[in-house]
Amino acid sequence: MRHFACLLILLASAVSSLAAPPPRIPVETLLRPLDFSEPRLSPDGRHVAVIVHEGWERQFVVMNLATRAVQRFKYESDRQVGWFEWKDSDRLIFGLTEDGQDLGGIFTQKRDGTELRNLVSTLEAQVRQEGRMRVRLPRLLSRLEREPDHILVSVTTLGSDETKNEEPEVYRINVKTGRGTKIQSRTTGVYEWMVDYQDQIRLGARLDKDRITWIHRPNPKAAWEPLFEEPLDGPTFRPLRFDPDGKTLYVASNRGRSTDAVWAFDTTTRQFGKELFAPKTVDADDLMVSRKTGAPVAVLYHDDIPRAQYLDPDWASTHTALSQALPGPVVQIVTRSADDRLAVVRSFSDRDPGALYIVDLNSLKAGQWVKLASWLKPEQMAEMRPIQYKARDGRVIHGYLSLPAGVPAKNLPLVVNPHGGPQARDYWGFNPEVQFLCNRGYAVLQVNFRGSTGYGHEFEAAGFGEWGRAMQDDLTDGVAWCVAEGYADPKRVAIYGASYGGYATMAGLCFTPDLYRCGVNYVGVTDLGLLIEKYRTGEALIRRMVERLVGPKSNREATIRERSPVYHASKIKVPVLMYYGIDDPRVPIEHGDRMAAALKSAGKKYQYMTKAREGHGFVGKKSQVEFYNALETFLEANLGQDRSGAVPAP
């Protein structure tokens, strides 16, 4: 790549600090979707496909970058594009959603909207045609860039009782005719297939009793053989992608260390080779490769903020030039053309979703394409501070503390906001929900408690058997840290979370009843027995990880009763707000129903709201606005302060 001393770019103004609290920003403004999201450059770099929001209306758009002409698409019954990829520079592959739920089909069309074809029928259509005895759930496995007319699709079977077979088949499907040929049959225990650089199926993940066995073959005619065994308790072995040489597999592994590094693994000798990069305190997330050559370019990871460690000096120089020229502390290459010449680059911060830029990576000429949230004023947004503290057993816990703009960071009302998963983590960046809470005057604490991902296998494994115990203690200790540091008023602390965060909310109210003034449970787990039962006949890997977090089978029933909030409603001392989606496939509405019944029986103060046609997290504008307005009213009544500074009585 050639580099110039000056990058031609439109610089945004810097964020300034407010001398006074910002005005109360309407929910509809703060929660409004970004104008543009998920941009994908066509392989030739002449067009970009992107999701566009005009207000809250979601549209699928293809733009000609030379003329700026825009083609918008609408589909039957106002169904919307959920995910999409370019097949080639003239054709797109995508899936549709309705009310935020994936319809389970695969579609294709040319970039002008012609030749629309349903390659794999939606689940709804399959049920109409075949009944519920056997329907197919597809996933795009490969676009087959070297084959103009075909794609690879991995298909699992959904049975009449809505359980998954979990052993996918792979089909080679003609995008013009829709005809498919099976090229890989189900293999006992294999739940995932992976292709190499030449798009040959070369790797499979097989779940055995207490381990994952990666099976491999050097070519499509060879027999499958074990390549590496990964015990569920570690060490880790996470394949990322194949090298063009056909024998080198790049993997993330904690071999010889506590966190995942990226390694070159020789599939012929079955030996680890060169270590490409090892982040110091967190796991490597992914490997960025050249689209032109397939060679490794950078290792991506998150510590306090998102980062990239570049392996190629030319790419490193390019990233340095972009970082120096663009506003915001984080600059990311989002999508590239097939020749690595043209890219869409995003620059952003914790207070600003940022902007997208079209950049010629050879000449480094660029221009701002679109600001992602032009209606927001970054100076009115909250700062998200990376923090760390020691839990009661000495373990270092990482997280983020977001502080309201324009007010002293002292003695604030605090909302503890545990993430879902629980095998997930919170990240630094612009978070509309956090900004909503901070704009209402609350500090927000997000804790990556033990059991969270991203901080190494040992940290994640420290959560095994600790669902409702040490995982919950980490949240409690985070509150103590905020109080000790002077950020939080100990008399004005609330807890609010979704999914596992909803469980942590109810557990916090039950097991530390004097810590919180109120709690909000959004689509949260309340009965661990019901949670495990949900996974008995499907999604075996998820089920086993949940079981490990809950605890050993030898004492399972006692553990369920000990740590399920539904059995401890009588211990709760403060008001509770609960919201659930009636059509939630992940946390069935029964969790909410059982908890509401327990609270009612115990004579506790609670509000229980359910929404039809909503699932695991609301997607409709009306439902979202209703929920956040209810959240605001509830917190203000129990925790907040009015504009005069008066605090609600206990």
C-alpha cells in the first residue's frame, strides 16, 4: 500500500464538557436506531448494501457509490431484511425477519431487486407444506466466491416438539434455480462445520460427553480424523479460519497462558506453530485477513476499549494514519472490497456512535459518508469509564461506570446493570440504554463478573457452580466499590437487567434484600429448573454450559431451590417491575408467570407487564417506548430525585 503524509478527511468537532446537566432527552430520541448500520461493500467496491433507518422505519438499501443513486427494497407483508451478504458484485443473499423474529429462510436477489428467489423456505412456509414433523433451519456457511452460481448452506432439523437435531447437513445450492445437492450428511455428534480458504468442508466440531473434538480431513475425499480434543474445562481451541496454503489453521487458544492468543496450527502434524499475537489480560476475539490474499492482517480484541494489533506493517501504517486523522478514540475498518482497495471505516466513542467514511486504502483519500446519529449531541452524553476492583476473594473484576454529564461524580443514585448470557460481557462504546439512564441522572455500573467471557478460560470457569453465588457477589462487591469511591449513594441503589441480568436482578433482591431500593427484571430467568429443562432436548452445548454454571448434578435439585428467586419471593423488601415477551423462545413467559404468582402470594409490591408479539427483548417501537417510559417512572418513584433535588422517602 502507498501512504501519503496527509489524509484528506472531514474532521468532526471535539466533544466539550457541559457546565450543567443536559435537558431530559425523550426516550424516542435516545433509543432511536442509528441512521445507517451493517454496511457491506460489494466485492468490486462500486456499491454498498446497508440497513437504513428513517426514524424507526427499517429499510434495506443498495447505494451506487459513484452516482449516490439509492435502490430501496420492500418485501411481502412488510417483512424486513435481518441479515445479508453479497454473493458477488451483482447479487445478494439475505434472510428476512418479522416482528424481529428470524423467519428461518434464505433469499437471493440481484442488486436492482430483480430475480428475487426463496432458496430455502421460511419455517412458516415449511410448516404449511410439510407440517411440524420435520422442518429445516438453514444457515449460510459460505458464499462460494469462486463459484458464480452456488452457495453452501448448513441445515439443522427442527422436530415436531421444536427440538433441534443438532447434527447439520450441508447443501450446495444454485442461487439461480434454487436446486440443492447434499454434499455433507449428518455425522454423529457434529454440531458445526467449517470450510477452508478454497471453500471445502475441512473441519467439524463434535460434542462428546465432556469435551469438544475437532475432526478434520485434508480433502473432501479423505476420511474424517480427530484433530484436537478440547475439554469443556480447558484448554481452549477455537478455530478462526484456514490459511490459503490449505494446511495452516489459525486458532485462538490459551495454550500455556491464561487468555486466548492467536496461533498458527499445522493440521498435518497437529502441532501448534507460530504465536501471532497474545493480548496481555483478555482473549483474542478474531483474526482479520486480507480479502485479496487471505493472509493474516490483524488480531482483534477488547480490553478496556476495542483494539487491533496489526501484523502487517503496511496495514499498521494505514490504521495509524486513519486514527490520527479521524475523530474519536476508536477507528475500525468495517468492510472492504475484494481487492482491499476500498473500505468503509467507522470512527466512534463512548459518547458518540460516530460516522462512516469511504476510504481508498491505497491513496488514503477519504470523505465522510454519513453521521450515524446526527440528532444526538455528544456533549450531552455520558462518559463510560473502564474500572476494576477486587472482589471479596481477591479476584480482579473489570467493568464500566458511566456517569451523568454536567453533574459532580459524587454521591449519585446508582443503577447496577448486569449483562445477559451470562457467558457474555459488556463492552465500551456508545450504549443507548446506558445513555438513557445517565440522562435521567443515574450512574450506571456494568460488571463483567466471573463467568463472563473475554477474560480467559480460568475467569470464565470461575463461574462454574457459582450462578447465584460468587457471580452475584461480584455485583454486590461492585456496589461496595462505587460507594467506597464516593460515586454512589448507598441509600439509592437499584438493579436492572435482562435475561441473565433479569435473574441477577431477582437474585439481588432476594439474597441481598437490604442493598437495593428497587429492581427491574426484563425477560429474566427466575427458575433454574425450568431453565435447564428448556435445554434438555436441544442445543446440547448451551445446556451443558448452563448446567456447569448452576452446579453439579449430585446436588442439582437442592441447588435449584436454593438459588431460584421464584422460591425466595418472601425475602424481597422493595418494589419490583417485571416485563416479559409472550413469544419469548429463550426465556419462556412461564418464568415471569411463576415469579409474579410467588410475589403475589408473599404479599409483595410488584408490577408485571407482558407484551404480545414480542420475544427475548422487545423490537417494536411502541413496546420499547412503553418499557423505557415505565422504567423511568419506576426508578424515579423509588430511587431518583426530582428537579428540585428532593429524594424519595424510603
